[in-house]
Amino acid sequence: MFVDEATINVRAGNGGAGCASFRREAHVPKGGPDGGDGGRGGDVVLEADQSLSTLLDFHYRRHFKAERGTHGKGSQRDGAEGDDLVLRVPVGTVVRDRETGELISDLSHHGQRVVVARGGRGGRGNRHFVTPTRRAPSFAELGEPAEERWIELELKLLADAALVGLPSVGKSSLIARMSAARPKVADYPFTTLVPNLGVVGAGERSFVVADVPGLIEGASEGAGLGHAFLRHIERTALILHVVDLSGGWEQRDPIADIAVIDAELAAHAEELADRPQIVLGNKVDADGAREASERVAAWAEEHGRPYFAVSAATGEGIESMVRAVGERVHALREEAAAAEPTYEGVYVYEPADERTITVTRAGSREYVVTGGTIERMVIMTDMNNEDAVAYLQQRLARAGVEDALREAGARDGDTITIGPVSFEFETTGTGGTSDG
Ligand SMILES: Nc1nc2c(ncn2[C@@H]2O[C@H](COP(=O)(O)OP(=O)(O)OP(=O)(O)O)[C@@H](O)[C@H]2O)c(=O)[nH]1
Ligand SMILES: [Mg+2]
């Protein structure tokens, strides 16, 4: 179907740094620690919005950045949080991580939100690091760097209704009459090779209609252009079943034609047989068509299907048919919306391997340790401050880094690299796997 694509770069806001400061009191040279925390950086969020219909905006601008958090200050003043950046995309947008190809989200409902890049946490001020043995922590945490990634957006426009019928019954002619779509029309079968979509204006109630290639007997088993197109119909709420009322190039019984299509739909998927249908008797302008129309009308009434006699050629009957289809589509949409869960929560995309610790041997006495969570611990540490480094060492041990290194064969004195930092391996004896 109609596909619109864009690739964009999203960067959340960095967290602000925590502050290391001490209360000033008249008689005490150094009061208690009172450094405020850094503010959280803003997230980049995608939100589905039904008033939008294309991804065109993202073709002109490709880099999007949320606001950073500000740094904490003395006297327990915390930094301000950065604002989230909310990017609105059309309903039907599928989001993927460009690097891994991983599906991040399928934004199929108005208001649905997904965080595609998380803002960095603010660093904690020094007052958080007080322990019985460390009364005056001289360090604070740095802010957490924000996430940044390239994501791919793909818009899949879904049709509300699909024009279905045998070849040459006039499906493409009808979509051309109903909308601005201009598909190829010809009086030989299988003129339409790919589905066409058209937006039909029906007062306030515009809807999207699909014109798919003609189906023939055996389509559900792969005859003709078969299967691929039945798949497109699966997701449309309403079937506009088009039948040819004209005598055509051979004697044809429109009611038998309807039965052929019904059988193919049912053979493809049980629920297609129960899908709401409106029957459109087309070519009512042709010789002998009125009589055929009356018979189809009687049959349709008997089977509880609305029926309209139309002519794509002269325009007869089109207006009232479009109005009725618009109303039906609207009712079906409301039904579907009522059945939908509401989207209040926000899904946050987290690559799966954040907590995994991987040790790679890089030389005879050199190891590289990777893992999102522990790399962040390192990045948030002020390496110029001895106390901060000692604290980091304990956290890493508790997170299981020491155990993992030892398992990989590391011995005291080996060089260990985590993120941008290298240091010497030294056992703390803190061990264990509780949180860090
Ligand atoms: N007289 C008359 N001819 C029509 C009408 N609608 C379509 N036709 C003719 O029927 C033939 C087939 O029309 P298409 O619109 O290509 O039919 P289709 O169902 O899209 O055909 P496929 O794509 O091959 O499945 C063309 O020659 C049209 O001009 C109509 O209302 N009246
Ligand atoms: Mg066609």
C-alpha cells in the first residue's frame, strides 16, 4: 500500500551534574554536605496524531534534540528538568531502530506515545553519599549522558474500505469517480497490478478506499494475483463488493459472481466472510443492466447486505453511495475505537542488553567490559576525585563486574577498560550481584 518513509536522529537531553558543596555556618568551617541534584534531561517522545497524514515534515528536518537538565547547586538546590521533545507523527507510523532493525513501536492509535530516546538522569548531589565512615563526601555524581539514536519511520496508510470483485467489474473506475486517485482503467482483466488508495470526501466523514486487483476463482489458493491482495483486505473494516451488471463480453449472472468472490474471501480467512459488506452493482448505465440490478437488489435484501446501483461511467448513484459508505465507515471506526484499550501509559524503548555485562579479552593482561548500565556508572563518576572513584569501585563490584572479570581470567594488576576509562584491576572483596 501507500508507504511514506523517513529516517531521523533523536537525541534526548543530558542529565545535569550533582553538586558537591557544604553548608556554611558562622562557627563551623565546614557544615554538612548540601549539594543539590542535577535535573533530568528531557526525553524524545513520538505521539500518534490523527490530524496528520504524512511524514513529510521529517524529510526536511532530520535532527531532533530534547532539552538538557541543569546542574544542581549548593544549599540543596536541585537543577531544573529539561523539557521533553514531543514529535507528532500520523497514526499508522511504524518505528524501528535503524541500527538493529528492532521494532520500537507500531503507533496505530491516536494519542499513543513512545519514548524513543531517554533523557539522562541527573547526578546526585554529595549529600546522598554520606555514610558512617564518610561524613563529608567530597564528590557528587555527574549527569547521565542522554540516549541518542537513528530511527526509521514508516507510514502505512490503512484503507477503511476495499473495492473487491472479479476483474473488469469497474473497481478502478469507481475509485476514480469517488476520489482523486487516477488508476489505470482498461477493459482487459488484471489491469490493476498493485493496490491504489484514494481519499474520499464525504462531508465531514472522509475515508480511505483501496482498489485492489481483481480476484478470480482460486485466488485464495494463489490463482491470478491472489493471495497477496487478499492480505491487504484483511485489515480493512468494510468490503465494497463490486459486481458487473452489464452483459459484458459473455453472458454473466451477477449473483453467481458474488458467490465466487464470497467463497474466495471465506477460503482465505474465516473472518473475511463475516466482514461487513456493501454490494455495488456497477455499470447500471449499460444495456439490460436495470433488470440485472433488480435481481441483485432482491438478493442483497434477502442476505441483509446494503445495495447500491451505480455507474462509474455516468456518475449515477455515486453520491448517495458515497454518503452511505462514509456513514458506515464512521460507525465502524467508532465501534473499533470503543473496543480499543485507551493509551495513557507511555511505552519506553529500552534496548534489551542494557544490564548484560560482557567481558572481552583485549590483550594478554587487558580486558574490556561493556554493558549499558555499568558504562553509565563510569561516565557519571568524577574520575579526578579519589572518593568518587572508590565509590564507583564498590558499585561495580556489587553489579557483578568483579566476578565477571575473575571468571574471564583477570588478575590483580590487569588493565580494565570500561567506556572511556581504563584502570587497574584490584579486588575489593565486595562481590555479589545485588544492584549497584
Ligand atoms: N458502461 C460502463 N462501463 C464501465 C463502468 N465502469 C467501468 N467500466 C468499464 O469497464 C472496464 C473495466 O474497468 P476497470 O475500472 O479497469 O475495472 P477493474 O475492476 O478495475 O478491473 P481489474 O483492475 O482488471 O480487476 C473499462 O473498460 C471501463 O471503462 C460503468 O459504470 N459503465
Ligand atoms: Mg482495476
